Amino acid sequence: MPTIARHGIMKAMLKINFDNLYQIDSEHGLPESTFADHAEYLAPTLKSIEERGQGFYKVIDDEGIIDEINDFAASVKGQYDDIVVCGVGGSALGPICLRDSFRNTFSNQKPRLHVLENIDPDFMVEATESLDLNRTLFLIISKSGGTPETVAQYMYFRDLTNQAKLEAKQHYVFITDPNDEVSLLRSIGDKNGIKMFDIPPSVGGRFSVQTAVGYVPAALIGIDIKALNDGLKSMRDQFLNTNVDQNLPFQLACVQTGAYLKEKPINIIMPYHTKLRQFGAWCVQLIAESTGKFKEDGTSVGITPVPALGVTDQHSQVQLFAEGPNDKLVIFISVEDFEYDLEIPLNIDHGKTNFLQGKTFKDLLHAEQQGTALALTENNRPNITITIPELSPYYLGQLFMLFEGATAFWGEFFEINAFNQPGVERGKVLTREILGT
């Protein structure tokens, strides 16, 4: 397995097993020569991505922002019981994924991180009722600084903190565009002395988990953002590698493209670790908003990403994956080692349980993932398996950059801009018209 050296420590690179693609019939699978056949496109495609001026793979070189965020988190440690993120889309999905990947699901550990990614009034009121405003810090996140949902949330909570006679600069942090002529939040923050962190203009919202958008909430709840950043860098180095055998994002994009051209426009993102459930949700926005576009000739393209969770969805969606329309690429994500090694106690005296003798829950989980992949392969259903050694900030960083890089490549393959969202912007314009502004 390839390794990456970081600060004198050798870290393994995640692996992707493509073997099942080569074992199914040619109508649905791909040949083993797929990557070699497309190697000539790697360097020019990287050049095309570079010409778009996107910073998602460059901002991680600014380690000064990591120090600034960690210093801020240390300065407010113990002051707040609750951290509330107000944001939608990329401003919410990254923080949710980070929180759920590394916080105990059943713990009430403080500070708690709440992400208010929607604006229905019942949701807003219920969230408010659980807060002691004196012990709450609000992170208002909007790249444009004028996202209607986020600004509305800010005004709502600002009214409550004003009524409680709380000083705004003690209870709010803004994460937004650095230009006050662009960002309403920036101008409000300047006037009120509110702490602010920048979202680099060259990084779109769905790629922003590796900026203050993800790093500030993560640091506030104790996640190692330096390790996360190191993981992103390790995969970024592969993303920029012009050797096709060492560029995993390019390989993944080639597989997604090959499947798409064989009338498989649906990607199933199926991790076998409960804490990675929200990684699937993060992938949904990244892939859907980046690839679903009109081309210049007016035709539509796009991958439809569908999140699933192993083993849960073996008893829900896998029947469809195995015998329904053969229009899907299943992307399994496996974790080699877990924090706990939990043995299954064989305390039922029955022959039907003998196969569990001496086995752990990890053994059972891995066997179920492998069995599901083999069953799909027998039915000529294309599937691949991404394996990370452990669930840690470093390897989650690798996963983030793997899918970001693959998505960037896919956009260039299909001659679309993977970094805009005109369909979303049109909805925003019509919303303002409906509200009479």
C-alpha cells in the first residue's frame, strides 16, 4: 500500500479496489485497461481545472489559518455549552459530517454542536428552546454574506440575544467572503466588532469543508483540524500527479464516467460505518450540484448520487441495487479498523449461530460488505470498494479530496463547469420575486 510521509510519520493511503468492475460482463463492466486507455487525458484535464482558477486544492496550503482557528478555539474553551451553526448547503453539510464522524453519537458532551440547516419555524423554535443564550455561540456561515435563509436565522437569533442584553461580539462569529462590498455579513461584523473568518472567494460552498466553514466548528468541538488538513494534502498530491497509476481521483472519475456512458447515471455512496452516514449526505451536494448541468448544446448531464449505509440498507435498498434497473454504480466505503474490538458472545446454544464462534462485530460487518459486493457482481452490477485504514480526521480528509478531485475531473470530461450552480441561482431570484422584492 502506498504511504505518505507527514512530519516524520508514515501514513497509509486509502485504497480503491476496482476488481469487481473487471469481473462482470462487458456490457456493464469496464476493462482493466481503463486507466491506461485514458492516461493521455490526465495532464490536459488538470490544466483545464487549473485554468478555472478554483482554490479548493490550494487553500489547504495556508496553515496560518489553522493556527488562527486553533488559537481562537483555545481562547473560548469552556465559555459555551452550545455552538450553533446557521447555514445551508455547503455551510451546513461539512460541519454536520465532521461532527457526526468524530463525536459520540449518544453523548451529551459539551460544547454541543447544532447545525440549523433548515428554516422551518417548528425546527427553529425547538432549537431555541434547548439553548441557554448566555452559554451559546452562533456561527453564521454564508459565503455570499447574503444567503436569505442564513440572514433570516441571524436576525432571529440576534433579536433574541438583544432582548437578553447580550453583547453580540461575545456570542457571534461570522464566516463569509472577505469583501464587505460583496458580503452583508462582513459589513455587519465590521460595525459590531464581531470575530470573522474568511471564506476564500476561489472556493465554492460545496468545496468549503477545508476552509473556516468546516474548520471553525470542528476545532470548537475538539477535532484535530491539522490532521484533517494533512489528509486533504496527501490526496491533493495524488490529484495533481500526472502518473495515472498514482492519481486516485482521476481513476475514480474514469470509473464514474465509464459507468455513466453505459447508462448508469446513479452513484450509490455506501459507507460501512455509522459515523460516515453524513459523508454520504455531503457527497450528495458535491456531486449533484457540480455535475447536474446543461451543456452548451442544450443537452443535460449529471450524476444522481444516492446515500446508503451498510449494513442498514442491506435490509432496505440493496434489493433494488441487486435486481432493479441496472443503472447504478455502487461505491462501498470500508473501514479496516474500529476504535473498539467487540467480540460477539456465543451464549445461544444453537447450531445456527456456530458461524459466529470467535468472531467480532467488525468481522461480521466486513463479511456483510464483502458478501453484498460479491452478490452485486454476480448480477453484473458494477461496484467498487474504497477502504480507509481507520476513521480519523486524516482519512476523512483523504475522502473529502478524493471525491472533490474526481468531481472536478468529471466536469471537464463532460465539458461543463463543475463549480457553478445556475439552476440554484435562478431559484433564488424567483424567491425574491415571490416575496415582492
